Amino acid sequence: MKTIWPNLLLLIPILGFSQNGSVDTRAQYQYHIKKTTHPIALDAAVGENEWDNHMPVSQFFNHWPSDVGQAQNQTEVKLTYDDQNLYLLAKCFDNGERIVQSLVRDSDEDYWGSDNFSLVLDPVNTKQSGFFFGVTAGGAETEGSLTIEGSLTWLSENWDNKWASKTAQYPGYWLVEMAIPFKTLRYNPNQSTWGINFVRGDKQNNAYTTWTQFPVNFNGISMNYMGSLHWDRSPEKAKGTFIFNPYVTSSSIRDYEDGEELEAQLNSDLGGEVKIALTSNLNLDLTLFPDFSNADVDQQVTNITRFNIFLPEQRNFFLENNDVFSNFGTYDVKPFFSRRIGIMDGEAIPIDFGGRLTGNISPNLRIGVMNVQTRQTGEFAAQNYSVGAFQQKVLKRSVIKGIFINRQATSNTQELEYSRNAGLEFSYVSESGKLNTTFLYHTSTTPENYKDTHFYGFDGYYSSKRLRTGWTLNIVGDNYITELGINPRLENYNAETEETVRLGYTLINPWLRYLTFVEDENKKLNYHGLRTWHNLYLNSDGTFNESQNNVGWDFEYRNTARMIVLARFRKVDLMFPTSLLGDDFTPIPIGEYNFPWGELRYSSDVRKKFVWKANLAYGQFFNGTRNGAMVEGSFRLRPWGSFGLTYDYNDIRLAEGYGEDKIHLMRFNGDISFSNKLFLRNVVQYNTQGDNVSVFSRLQWRYSPMSDIFLIYNENHDTAGLGIKNRSVVLKVTYWL
């Protein structure tokens, strides 16, 4: 009964917000495309008669930081096509001053920090998934997939496919041409209308403009506010939709901590991936002996919480179209997290093969099926992982989603023979997208046949231009086991008995943000505003476990600088003796702890050659104090080089006898772009908490579209005497057939 009243309070905003009507931008903004009668040369120069007969889009609207009025610097766009490609020409007018941060491809920070132009497409025309193609004024490309989470559109740059672009800079404007093969896209050949929009990044004015006009509380790539692309004749089904992407690697690896390994192990491996378009909307991906040596290095972090942290997925095979599997649960509990496959206790486990079937089998039904087999190692049994998911569109924008997950041991093991999860969710999204709420129910099964294996609740938000508010309710049973997911609060470690105890909980999380936009023409601020969020954790019996109350004020400056002031108060009923600073100190005893702290965060103008940011924090920490500081500086020799240094410091002083420690984390990044096809990335990290110094270097040459040569060097040392732990050198070659 103790949890009923907060649950009812959370329901009030869901029921109370009225649904405002939305502008139908797909009806209001329409482009009629015609097939070209002249060959299109991809040279960023307008040839004679090349584009004359094609309709121009010449009026862009402000979108961010203001969604009122027409763009100060306009953009003119034309589209056409032939039997193989969709072509785009964009003429981006300006005063001749442009920012190109880097030539590195697929770099989120560098792309949005530069002058850029983006094309977003919804070929299935269902507002559920799509594609993104973008290029900076300097020619750095990025592509990605568009997915829906709630009512917001998210971009994943990890989708990779073949397309081409060319840019050139002229006095008063810069020009971009794109050629996107039809076989790169997934579409219905019988459908004559697609969703489409264009997004322009104008960094001198720190502004983003779009073809369609819609509210600033939705990002520029929003699939709900696209225009319509009308074909004079629907594109035929693309030919040549069988793609083979083999690789070969040669490596030298030595583990210096293994006393029996006296010299480096030399290995050569073959493998590859096959992509098969079963239909225009349904894609089959197969992989044999996948190799992830070219994945970016994990960015190390300091963890001073009582629970494990989870580093993001870096492996391309799992990232492409991953949203159909991963878009379940809430921010606090995720039933599926692909990084759990092929990594055990931080150790990479070889994968023998894998397959994924993803796409639309009807305009309103999207599916995903994945199967991966890992190899038996000396310590871990071979495992087979299967995941199946669907998304069925209902009403106008709402979705019913379901998922089934199975982990099955395929060799003898003393661990659990299998673990299974299943879940069903209903996401209601209003037509305008302002109101979104997801109701969910998940369960798990293991050989022990436990009780209390549930996870259910709801999660949503309401968003207008100034007011944004949301709510989360999670009710997690004692035995909701997610071997392939994220559920960090379930397992509690007793530092005295060295036992791990599973304890279910209820999370109640309301949050609110209110922004004040500055309309003054000579303004220094774009906006400022209040944010507040509160997390209340209750035990399974309704008694108090933990609360976190936070309030802050945001300032976003016209010159792209940002500042945030935060005040926080945390109350914890610690149920088990806990070691926050390691086993060398007496565990903090059971009891109630109350501790406030404050934070100040600032980041400078990202358009400058030298960019810096700083975070300062101070306050109480359980029975002691915590003093934290982070300083980061980055110097850019645009567009070919970027060099950055980060120092993260935490000084934790608990009560006498319970420990004190100064935790240092330093990171150096050095990125060099020899061209927009040849890149060198270097990362050095020093982490006293993890007792590790790592050196990572990767040279990438994209010698042909979607074909790369990688040379990767990696080594790790301890922080005490810099004794070496391991070293590897890998040469990898991929080719797109």
C-alpha cells in the first residue's frame, strides 16, 4: 500500500495533458522528383543543363535555437535520379566563413561542430525508421540509421553503407552533391511517396535550419515532421543486393601476465559478412568468425557508485539496426544489451558465427531475429544466443513491441544451463509527438524456477517548446535476471560476507525542465532554464531504500558555450556493509546516510581552435566528503588535426578507518586526418582506480568505398611501475564486393 500514492501521482500528468494537434508537414511540404535526362557528374560543380530541369527547394526555416522565421543563410536543394542512384544538389549560401573541425568520417562531435548539410529519408513512409546521409563543407561524410524511441527520432552513426558525395567551396556559398545507390536503401518499389527532409548546420550563426518548419522541442531529423518526396515513377527494386564483405587479419599478441607465454603469438584469420536483401524492406546479415579488432577503444571512466557501470557497444555487427532489439525497458533497466554477447568478465570470447534478419515485412510491422554462437574457451562454456523482436504500428503513431531472449549453453558447464527473458510493451504516442508513454511488462526464466521474476511499469514524457516533463515507474522483482541486459541495482554485494544478494525494488522518477528563450536580437544567451529530477527507490515491501533530489539551472550562450549549476541531496539506507574504495579499508557499515553536494559545469565556444570544459563538485559522501574536478582541453589545427587532454580527479575522504583515496584519470587524444579517407587515431589513458595505463593507435585507410585497411597497436601497463600487461599489433583488410 505504501507505493500506491506515488504511482497515482505519476499517472496525473499522463492523464492531464491534452493532445494538441500537429501540422501535417508531409502534406504541406512536397517535392516532385523527375528522372534525369542528362548524366549527373559527382563533381560539386553544376554542369550545363545538368540540373536545369529539376525543381528547387529554396526556402529553409529556422529550427534551432529559434523555430521562428526564415533562415538568415538560405539553402537551395534539387533532387533527381536514374536507374541506379538518387542524386542531390545543395547550394549552401553564407558569407564565405566556414568551420570544418575535421576530415574524419563518422565522427558525431566533429560533424555537428562543422558547417554541414544532411539528408534524412523515410523510404517506407511509416515514421518508424529511416536513413541519414550527411557531409561537412570540408567533405567529411557520415551516415546512419534513424530510429524512434518514444516520440523522438534518434540517429545511430554506426550504420555503414555505400554512397558517395563531393563538396566544393565558392565565394558566398559551398556546394555538395550526393549519389545514394538504391541498393543501399530499404524501400517498397510499389510505393510512390517517401518521407524526406533537409537539415543545414550553419556554425558561424550557431544555427540549424530545415526545409520543413516545426517546433524546436523536436530535433531536426524528426521523422514526424518530414516533408514528402513524390516519385514520377516508383524506383524499381534495386539490383545487385547481394553484398560480400570479407576480411583478413594478421596479428601478434602477447600476454605478459601469463608466465607460460614467453613470446608473442602470431595468428592469421579469415572471416566476413554477407548482406542479402531478401526484399526491398527485409535484410539478412550473416557473419562468420567476426573480428572486432578495429573497434574504437573503450573510454575509461571513474566509478564511485555501489553498482557496476556498462560501457557502450562498439562492434559494428551488433550496432546496425540494433534498435529493434535494444529499444525496450527504461533507462534504469534494459532487457537486452548486445555487449553481453561475446564478452565475459571483461574478456573477449570468440564468436564462430552469427545471423540477423531485420526490416519491415509490412508497412506497419517491423521485425528482428538474431542468433549468435560463441566458442568454448578454457574458462567459459560455448553459448548460443537467440533474440527475436517485433514492432507493430497501431493507431497513428503508437507501437506494440515484443521481445524474446534465450541464452543456451551448448557445452558442459557448471553455470546456469539457460536463461530466458520475454517482454511486451505498448508505446502510446500522440499525433503531435508531444505526449508519449510506454507501458511494459517483462519476465525471466531460469532452471531454478524462481518466483518474483517480473519487471513492469511505465515511462513517458510531455514536451512543448518551454515545458518538458517526464515520469518513470519501474517495479523489479527479486529474481528478474537479465543475463543479456542491464539491471545494475538488482545485485547487492555484502563486503563482509562476500555474498551477492538479489533485492527487487521500485523506482519512481518524475522530472521537469522549463526553458526561457531570449528573443533579444543582441542577446548573449539562447536560453536559460530550470531542471529538476527526483529518484525514489523503495524496497519490495514498500519501505525506503534511497532518494536522490536534484535541481539545476542551464545556460546556453549564443556563442555555443554552456554552463550548468547543480545542487543535489542524496539519502541512502545502506542495507549491506559496502567497500567504496576497495578491500584495503573497513567497509562502510549498515545505516542511514544523508549527504548534499553541488556541481558547476562549463564548456567554452566549440567553434574556437582551443576548446575547454571544466566540472567542479564538492560535498558530503556517505560518512565523509568528496571533492571532484574535471578539466578538458582540445586544440584543433583545422581540419587535419585535433589534440586533447582530459584530467579527472576525485579526492574521497571517508570517516577515520573507512578509507581515503585520490583517484586520477587522464586521457590524451590525438586525431590526424591526412585526407577524408586516411585517418590516424591515438589514445593514451591513465587510470589509478583500474590500475591501468593503456596505449591505443589505429591507422585507417578507406582505399575504396566501404573497404578499409586498418593497422592497430594496443598495449596495457600497470600504474605502479608501468609494468607491461599485454601488447598486440593487428593488420586488418576488408573489401566490399
